Amino acid sequence: MNTSELETLIRTILSEQLEPAPQTKATENGIFTTPDQAITAAHQAFQRYQQCPLKTRSAIISSMRHELAPHLAQLSEESAIETGMGNKEDKFLKNKAALENTPGIEDLTTTALTGDGGMVLFEYSPFGVIGSVAPSTNPTETIINNSISMLSAGNTVYFSPHPGAKNVSLKLIGIIEEIAFRSTGIRNLVVTVAEPTFEATQQMMAHPKIALLAITGGPGIVMMGLKSGKKVIGAGAGNPPCIVDETADLVKAAEDIINGASFDYNLPCIAEKSLIVVESVADRLLQQMQAFGALRITGSDIDALRAACIIDGAANKKLVGKSPTAILQAAGLSVPPKTPRLLIAEVAGDDPLVTAEQLMPVLPVVRVADFDAALALALVVEEGLHHTAVMHSQNVSRLNLAARRLQTSIFVKNGPSYAGIGVGGEGFTTFTIATPTGEGTTSAKSFARSRRCVLTNGFSIR
């Protein structure tokens, strides 16, 4: 190497060393240009946040519940408009449930064991920066729900919103970040990037400062996370069957099924996706469902409906989350003067309308001889996804048998499917239902490590 080349090399090295480090300042509340900038900022925030007492976390959640409430109606409307899926009224109910019914720090219960050898404490502590992927089907609900759970557990959060819900997601993240800052004096507890893309999500998953991935989406994105080598809490697909046997309260069952399957145009992954009914009560149930606002599709019209809703064995993405009216129009079918709440069609058990997860207000109905046949078909339809199942029956033994055989994360007995996420039913609300990775309905403790603290020869007074 000659003198000239050496001088050039030295100048290059010096210029690189003197070049300013990448800026981690957000262009807006918690919104950065690159995943690395956002994650680095969130990691720096975590270093401060983990030194704060529990009352600081509680203050954030309390402020979120109070200050987000006035924004829910607008966020719900903007979500429905931007995604083109669902309806603002039901999205408001989902957002409200997420805000009011997601557990905070009270979920992080400490347990203790004492004996002759001393005492053991089991406590929950944070992971660090969590990479959270949010879907287009429940964008704002998932962000609210996971923000409360993850911040309560002491983590900071990098959100990877679906590009199809970019604007409303970024708006919400900015609001939450500002609330968290005012509550703690710490910036960047909740962050994201200005342009959510598939590539940005890939970069986030591979980033060394991401301690845990929480993925709410389809099987493809969950599988991508599982290949990252990181701990993953994955919420995958579901195709919930609903069983009705001859002992059911048919009036209540009909109303509950209509309410659950039509909720937000059947976008929730927990919603009834097929109805399996015992032959002896099928006609009465269908009549009652029509009385509650279902439109029964019959004859060749079922073929037209199937052709519109299912393409190559999968849901037609253009119709996901659309209204019954829009689906009828897409199928070339007449729309009645009174807008139906749900479309129902009697089909065979192996019909694509049954086997595909549609995410539309279209409920295929299958008649079976008896309860045993109903449970057998439900097991086939659910495909071992272990997500959600619903059953209407007054026979406790059958209810218990179905729950044991199906082994779903959520099993709703004699109620609408959404009771399984704390809407109109007991229990907390969640929109990250981790079936592939086994956590089930997630809450704050799902996003924390279990720590074992041992003290020998003490604190046993029995």
C-alpha cells in the first residue's frame, strides 16, 4: 500500500469514527424512521423503567383507562374506514372492553412456599423490549390490550402494526406513548416506525434487543416468529365450531349465536364460524335464528354464496369483514328490504364454507344425527388448533366431555362467543389468544418471567 492509499484509508476510518451516531429521537410521539432507532430508544427507556416502583406502572394504566376513553369512538370509526372491515359500533365495544377489562399490575401475584428449609418466593419480572405484531382485523383493540398487559409487566413495547391499519395504529400508539410519558417522565416506552412494512417486521424480529415476540396474526407471521430463535407468544388461526344439542334452550341459543357470529361482521377469531346442530332441533333453531335477524340462503343461491366467499379453498380476502349486504351483492343475490344481521346456509360437513376460516358474517349450518356425531364433526372442523369452541346444551356431562375432547383455549358454554374474551361474560379481556405456543388467553403475567427467590432457614413460623 503506497502513501496515498494509506492516507485515504486513514481519512475514511476517521470520518466513520467522527460521524454522528444514529439519532434515536422520535419524529413524533414514539414514531421512528427505522426499527433499529425505535428499538434502541425503547431499550434505553426500559433501562429507566425497570428501576421504577410498581406504582409507576399502575399510574400509566390508570391514566390510559381515563385518557383513552374519549378517543375510542373516533378510533373505532377510523379503524373500520381504513381497514374496510367490520363496523364502528362493534369495534367500539371491543376497544372499550380492552381498555376497561384488561388486567393491570394486579395480575402479577406473588406466591410463597415455606417449610423447614426456609422460604421461596415466586415473582414476575419483565423481559425487556417486546416486539408486538398487531393484525388488521383487531388493530386498535390489540394495541390497547397489549400495551396495558406489557407495560404492567414492566416491559417496553415495539409495535409492528399491519400496513392495512397503519394510520389508526400510529395515531393510537402516539397517544399511548404521550400518556405513558406524562405518567413517568420516560420517553419511548411504546414505539413503532412511521412506515410499517413486512421488511420492518423482519428487522424487528431479528433485532438483538428484542427480548420477546408477541404475534397476533395468521399462521404465516407466527411461523416466521418461531423461526427467529426468540421466545414467541403466538396467536394463530382458529375456526371455532358451535354445537347445539337437543337439550339446549333454543331461543337463547339462537340469539347468542346470531350475536356472536355477527359481531364486528365475524372478524374476531373467537367468533362462531360453523354451526353443528342435532337433527331433532335443527328446524326449530333455524326458524328462531331467522326471527332474530338471520337470512337463510337456500338452493342454488348457496352455490353463488360459496363461489363469492371461498376462492381456492380459502376465504376471499376482498370479502373478509364485509357486511351481509356487501356479501349478498358480491354473490349476485338479492338484498332484502330489512338488512340481515347474518347469512346462514345449510351445507354438508365437508363444505368449504365449514372447513375454511371465513371471517365473514356467513354461518354454515350442518345437521347431524346426535351429540356424538356433533362432537366428532366439531373435532374435525376445529382441526386441533385449540383456539375456541362454543356449545349450547343443558347436559353438563356433555358440556364437560366436549370441553375435554376439544381442548380449546376458550370454551364458551351457553353464551355468545365473545363472552370468552370478557365481553358479556366473566373474566378478563384479551385479543392475543396464544394457541400455537400454549399460553392461551394472555394477560400481564404472560409477558413476564417467573423468578424464584429462595431464603434458607427462615420465615417459617408454622
